Amino acid sequence: MKKRVFSGIQPTGNMHIGNYIGATHRWAAMQEEFDNIFCVVDLHAITVSQDPKILKAKTLETAGLLMAIGIDPKRSILMVQSHVHEHSELAWILNCFIPMGWMNRMTQYKEKSAKNKEQVSVGLFDYPALMAADILLYKTDVVPIGEDQKQHVELARDAAQRFNNIFGETFTLPEPRIGAVGARIMGLDDPTKKMSKSENAPNHALAVLDSPDVLRKKIMRATTDSQAAVAFDDARPGIYNLLSIYQAITGEKKEDIVKRFEGKGYGDFKKALAEVVVECLRPVQERYTQLTADPAHIDNILKDGADKARPLAQKMLAEVHKRVGLG
């Protein structure tokens, strides 16, 4: 039997080239190798304030983009997290077995709450428990993630191991899988910080739905440095980040890319990168336009995905209930 993959993406902000390279494109490529469940994690999204109408629209947009990128509902389950309530119930049960000390060590919560710790929601603090439930609910073997999510998968493993030690073998221990190339794409305006969907600065990210002209302008304005040589030098984060995007999209070796741009300046390289990005995203944008011409089509696919996922979730949760003594 194929190993099972589970991965999710929040329906917030604008899906960008970092999401595409580091996550969604990889998901599409692994559909033959694994038994896949891909999820739009709207429950995670409401750990911070959301406009209800925008959240609903972004959920459909995210699902449409996943399909446009190549997620095939005939080969993978594509669903919305809140459509299967077992995610929330398992999260509560796991909460009762995850020590506070484990949660206090989660670095993403510390980073996100640093400025306004008294006002952030309990949900934001508890985010890793819900992510653990997402993963463990489906006996997931492999979780494709970016580097920044590795700690969350490790917590899911620890929670599964703790539960298994107390109640007997119940959960599968998931393994994180981080891509070798393009796992961490940085912001165009500040290449020392990861590209983020929640960042509103106009030249921060290359959105998957940006027009060709907008993509070109953003790349030409991207932060580099005062040197001239086009080289993979991690001490020069600006050009290193742009080269990483180029390599991830083209699949070329570092030495071949450097040789191609030997003796050329940043302007020539940025123009070449812009065309690579534009052509990479063109078919995605065209397919997205086709898919969203009938919004009911996406709704039906998501309903079907939830209907496929629900029996798997119910079976796992029934086993957990029996182990714990609930019901």
C-alpha cells in the first residue's frame, strides 16, 4: 500500500511563489507516489481575526489554485478542514495529553505573540495541537512541509508517542519531508525574512495570481546588494534568494546558472528571472480562470473531498474514544 500524505494550507493572504515552490507544486508532483489528503485549513486561519466574507472567498480561491497547480481530486482528497468536525474533536482530546511545557517551547507562537501577548487568542497558542490532530487523524506517514513547520510535526510525533505509550498503539508516527531546493523562499523587500502571505508590503512577495507586468516590476525592484557578480553566496541574501527561485523553477544546477550569467549584471539576471517566473505561473493562472468560471464546481469538489475524508476521520476518532473511555 502507498504511504499516506497529509498537508494543509491556510486560506489567508495571497498564495505566493514561495508557497508554490516549497509546498503546492511539490504536492502535485507526489500524487502518484502517495495516498494524498490536501486540506484548506480554515480553522487554523481563525486563530487570528478574519473577515468572514473574505475568509469564505479565500477558501474557494485557495482550493481553486491548488487544482490549477495540479492537485487532481480524482487522485487526491481535496477538502476544507472545518467540513470534517473530527479535526476539532481530536484536537481537544490531544490537548488533554500534551503538556503545557511542550506548547511553551513552540517558536512560531513566541514570534507571532511577541508584540501583543496579552491580546493573542488561545487558539493561536493551541495551533500546534490542532495541526497534530489534522495529521494524526488520517494515520499520516509523511508530511511535506517547509523548515519553519518542522517543530510542529515533531510535536505531532511526540503527542502520538505519548498517547500510544499510555493507551497502546493507536497513532502512526508521521515523518516530516522538507524539499532540498526552494524550501525557504525569502521576501523580495527583505531577504532576511521568509516570504509571507500575511505581509502587506507591495514588493514583498510574488503572488501566484499577479499579472505578468506586476511580477516583472516586483522582481526588478527586489533587494540585492552593491556587488555585481551573480553568485550563490549566502552572505549576500538578496541575490541568493533570487537565484534560489530561479533554480527551483528551472531545475538547473547552481554551476550552470552561474556560468550562464557570468559577466552579466543584476539587471540582466532579474529580467531573465522575471520571464522564468511569468512562464511558470502562466498555465496556473489560465487554469485558475477556467476553474473559477463556475464557483459551484469548486464547492462540489470540496464537498466530495469531505465526504471521502470523513469515514477515515470517524474510524480513527472512534478508536481514540475507545482507548480513552469516551462515550
